[in-house]
Amino acid sequence: MLGMSSLQGIRVLDLSRVLAGPWCTQTLADLGADVIKIERPLKDGVGGDDTRGWGPPFLQQSDGSDSAEAAYYLGANRNKRSVTCDIAQPAGQALMRELVAHCDVFIENFKVGDMARYGLDYASLSAINPKLVYCSITGFGQTGPYKDRAGYDYAVQGMGGLMSITGERDDLGGGPQKVGVAVADLFTGMYATVAILAALRHAERTGQGQSIDMALRDTQVAMLANLGANYLVRGQQEGKVPGRAGNAHQNIVPYQVFEVAPAPDGSKDHLILAVGNDQQYYKFCSVAGAPELASNPMYAKNQDRVRNRASLVPILEGIMKSRSKADWLAALEAAKVPCGAINNLAEVFADPQVQARAMVDHWPHPLAHDVPLVASPMKLSRTPVCKPGQGGLPPPLLGEHTQEVLMDVLNATQARVESLKNAGTV
């Protein structure tokens, strides 16, 4: 039925924090799952998901003062309900086991062995709920010589090879460079989402749950994509290890950033030229007024252009500096040659296409009238994602839904809730 959420009826018990796990559960929540986010109770000013304090910037309250809600946290936790619970207490562990009986998915990103110590490992919880899909996210996985190491995105980008292929070429002064956002975390969150959905489908068919072992390092290695394949298929045989190529593509030419004529204020200006096949290259040469570069056998085919990159690119660099960015973009777009500007974030969110695609949602929040956040990119025709005013929930305050969830899911009495609060369990 139009308007029903894809994952309506699926309940997720989320013991993850920071980014990889919350990114996964936010995606599930956007799709309609009831995500119960378990956070540490506030004690001596410390508690909740670590990212709540990862600012500035912090959400500005209606009176103009900073709240305790960092923008980082807000960007990864919409459409969830927050419950505080101290799982270090036996009573907290027991509460988690009670909730698991009413959940379809359990997700955690604790160190290997921690969940078993709390009696919240897969073997223990699947005995309570055989259909449970249990997802563990760690830096290096549940097995192998590194399983006990703490794994963080930055280190994983380095250890997983990404920093060796990111940044300017070494001969042009380049060096190790991480990506501007935590891509190992984000990709792991997305891979975890896919794995959970597959496991839910299996549980639906068979009544059997299963465990999912997700590792940031595994994901980072998988993300090497064509460069990983380049090395495995030929590089290791020939002793060639892919390195940094700056803004150029290692398998396609011309596919990189080019400097163009100076901007109106006299500053340097650039655009991206992304010629993906030979036909697009011929069109580019026509727009550039250089048909001889299309007919030259050294450059006619992509494989030739890759092999002769060193002679072709300097020619193109001279041509590209002859016209302004606006002129190039208009001409190349008219000729259907892939290209693009390099926008800062202000330009991104002011872009008419971004606005037309409704990539910013405005959420009501207990501390502010309007919280603008990046929207989900998933656009489903029959089961739309949860948005403000359409079943969506703003990122929750710490413990905002503790009483609601305990009474709703466990039929807990007010007296029991108060008892748990008095004991510091919730």
C-alpha cells in the first residue's frame, strides 16, 4: 500500500555507537524499522553515544545557546528511539535479553569478546530468539591475528591501502592522504545494512537467524575495487603496485581535474573532465577544436591514451586553460561530454538540482524549531523513507524514549521503570 514503510514491523536493538553501526541503523530506520538505540546513562556528565559530544558545531537551541547535541551525532541518528541502559550491570544485561525476545535484529560494535562477557553474544541471544539476526561490527573481525585490536576509520584507511592510492602523485610532492569523510565506517555501515536485509530474508523463509561478522578492514580492502583488481590480476605478477595518481583516473584518460582560464576575480579555476569512453573522447576533441587528437593513433583508443598519458595530458592542459569554466561547462554539457564543477558545501546545498531532489530535510526538535539535516538519498515509489511529518523521528535526546519503549515493548509498569531508574540501570 502506498505510504507503508519497507521495513515496517522490523525491530532493531542497536548497541552500536559513533558511525559505522549508527549509519547502518539509520538506514534501516529510514526504511521504517523501529530502531531502539541503547546508550549509556548519563553519569558525572558522561554518557550516551560518544558523538553527542563531538563538536563544535552543536545544535543551537531556541534561545541561541549551544545544546549538548553535536551536529555529528544529529547526522547519523534520525528515526531512532533512545533508551539508556547500563549493560555493565546484571540488571541491564537482563533487560537487553528481555528486549531481544521482541526484536528481529541486534547490532553491536564492541570489542571482540565483550558481548560474551555480558551474556549478550550471538550464542546466548539466539537461544532466546532463534530468528535473531545478530550483526557485530569491529575493526578487524571476529577472527584472525588482529581481532583484538581496536580499529578506527583513519587507521583502517591506512592499513587497508586507501591512503596509498589517495592524494597527489609522489613525484609531484604527494604523500599519504585520508579521504575527507570516514569512508571505511560509512561503507561498512552500508555493507552491514545489505547483509542484515539478506539475513532477514533468510529468517523470513526458514525461521533461522544468523550472525554477521562485519569488519572495517575487510570493507576497506573490498573498496579498493578496480585498483585491487589491477594489482591482483597483473600487478603482483609484474611487480607493479598501484600508487597515488592525484585527481587522475588510473584506467581512463582524460578523466581528471584540469585548470581552466582564471575566474573573474583572477584566481585559479578548475573543472572535472570525465571522459568515460572513446565516443565521448571524440566529442571532447571536437568541442576543444582539436580533431587531430581524435585521429592520432596514439590517442584514438582509451588503452592508447592510458599508455600515452604523459604526452597527451600536457597538450590537454594547455587547451583547457584557453577557456573559462563557464564556457567549458556549457559546451561540454551540450555535447554530452561528462564534466563538472568542484563545489564547496555552500555551493552544493545551494545547487538547484540538490534542492529539486529534496536532499535536505527540516526536522522539528525538542531543543530547536528547525534542524536541517541531509536527507536519505533513497527514493522509493511505494514505500517512501520516513521523513518529517511522514512517520519520521528527529535524532533523539539521550534516553528520550526509555520509559516509552519499556512500557510499549515489555509492558513494564510505571513502578518497574522507576525501580530501574533508581538502581541506575536506565
